[in-house]
Amino acid sequence: MRNSGIRIHPLEQIPSGSVLVASRLLPSDTIFLSQCSAAAVLLEHGHTGSHAALFVRAMGVPCIADIRDILTSVPAGIRVLVDADRGEILLRPTEIDEARFRDKTADRRKLLSVARQRAEEPAITRDGVAILVQANVGCRKDVESAMQNGADGIGLYRTEQTYLGRTQPPDADVLFEEMRRTLDPARGKPVCVRLLDVGADKPLPFIGFLAETNPALGRRGIRMQIEYPRLMETQLQAILKLADDFDVSILIPMVALPHDIVTVRECLDRIGAERAGAALPRLGAMIETPAAALSVVAMAPHVDYVSFGTNDLTQYTFAADRENAAVERYFNDSDDVIFRFLRIAHDDAPRMPLSICGELAGRPMHLPRLLQCGIRTFSVAPPLIPVIKEAIRAARVEGVDP
């Protein structure tokens, strides 16, 4: 849409309080969605673990994805009630329906209010194990929300928004300034910067089209940066500068082989040597592939911690594209096999600090089992932090050394 020669994204004109019904959303669309005040989002395509659905929920907007024929089932202009917690949609509700919905919403708000009052306090299990609850963020607004919700730090800072839509990549100074501005509300707390995770459904315009028959199994995450080493160098230069004022750690996305980590470590050591002996940030690997989950022992000499990205780990375990509704029934991030991967990693390297930043981390019903798999740091969408802290306080760690 154009107005006086200015291009306007359709999502910028959504009326306040509306329910957005769409075929699908791209991760880049959510940048504009964050500027509106949609009450909820309903998507025809895309699993609940899709990138777009995750970004929407990170904004605190209720979202239900993978709803067949939603575009034809929900006419424009009608009233809709959305219960994203239960995955329920009610069209043309009666006054009784609306009254029940308001009562249910009020009850949830009361529980959330209690959780928020205690959000600044540490999350300690009933048997005395202290657990960190951090935030997944992508912009300054996310960081501000995380601090307001009592985050113990930033467990996953996605840098993709600094790159998406650019015709040229940012240099180290531009990237540093963007990182510093974004993370400033979290100054004094630990922050984890994930290296650029692009490829598949997150292409970079300045790299151009990459001819791959299956991008999800191609040049994603660290593989892209190994192929374009200048991307990695620029990020590490910016992160090392950021480390002068922040307690920074670095997370490598889409690790499959120890060689992936060694490549980053060597680049980090080389660039760090140019900074007159300043201490280097802690380096971690994202466990998003079965190969990585089964290789923690081999990775251990090269990393300080690992973080489970259970959304992609589920995708690659079940060979089910997280963006493909046709294989939705195969995408189950709480299946026993996912927990088995977590447990194997813990048992193989019991002293390795384990964290989790996938969607699974934000669901209280699975929290006790995650604790028993050795997870000691949870990173979730900012609005979920108080609820997860309360769930931790009600849980026990049984049969696992703290």
C-alpha cells in the first residue's frame, strides 16, 4: 500500500483490539505487527513452533496457528473470542459466552498478578535448587518487557532484526550500537547474544538467492557464517566491544559438528588477541540437531555451556518442517524422544551447564521433567517469566544433583 509515495505495510493499519486472521506470517512481518495493538493472531499455516508464531507470542499476543480454512471460516467484522492457552476460538459469542470469557480472563489475571509481584525474587525449587529464568528477546522493547517481568538476564538475544530487510550488512560499529541500545535496559545482568541465525525462512537480501532444494537442511545458522566468514568476524568484533560494558556470552546456532564450534573459537581467539588481553565472553552451542545432542562430550572441550533449541531439535528429530502444516502431527516437542536427548546430554557431560531456550521451556506442565534432565537455566518469552518462576517454586528436583 502506498500513501503520498510512502510504502505502508498492511499490518501497520490494523485497528486496535482486532483479531488478525492471516494465511501465514513471515518473521519479517512481525516487526510491523509489534507496532500495532492486535488482540490476537490466528494463522492458517504454520505450526505453533514456527518462527512467526514464536515471535508473535514473544510480544505477549495470543496466537493460534495451523487452523485449516481459517480465512473462509472467520468472516471479517464478526466478534471472536480467542483462548490461546487452550487453542480454542469462539465465533459470534453470546452474552453468556462473553461473560464466562471475562470471568476466566479475570481469574488468570489474578494469578498472573500474584506471579508478577514475586517476579523479582529468585526462583528456587522446593528442595532448594536455584534456577535462572531469563528471556528470549529480539529488540529493545522485548528487553524492557523482560526486565519488567523479573528476568534474571537475557538468555537469547536474536540479532536477525538488525539484518533482515537490509540491502547491505551492518558493519561492526553499526551492529555494536544496535546491540548496546537494545540491551541497555538489561545492563548489570548476564546477556547471551546468539550469532546470526539466517537461512531457510529467513533469507538475507544482500547475499542473494541461494539455490537449495531443501533450505532447512542447507546453509542455516553457523553454516552460513562459515561460508561467509566476514559475517562472523563482524559480529564477534561487535560482541567483544559490547563485552566492555556487559556480562556477555555468545551462542552458536545450528551446531552439528565440533568443527563448527572450533571455527568460531578460533575466530574469537584471533579477534580477541587484538584487544590487548581482555577476557573473552563465554561460548556456548545451541543443541538443535540430533547429532549435536549426541556429541556434547566431543563439544565439551570447546564450549562453556550448551543451550537446547527444542523447536529445531524437534524439527530435525522427526524430519517435520516446523513451517509445514502438512506434517504438523509429527511435530511434538514434548515427545519422550526429545526428553531422552536432553537426558543423554546431561548424563554424557554431567558438569556441563545446560539451558533451554525453545518453546518447551515456557510450558509449566513440562518444567519438572526438564529440571530432572539437568536444565538449570530457562529462557522464555518475557511475558512468561513470572509464571515460569512460580512453577519452579512449586517443583522439586528429584534424583538429580543440583
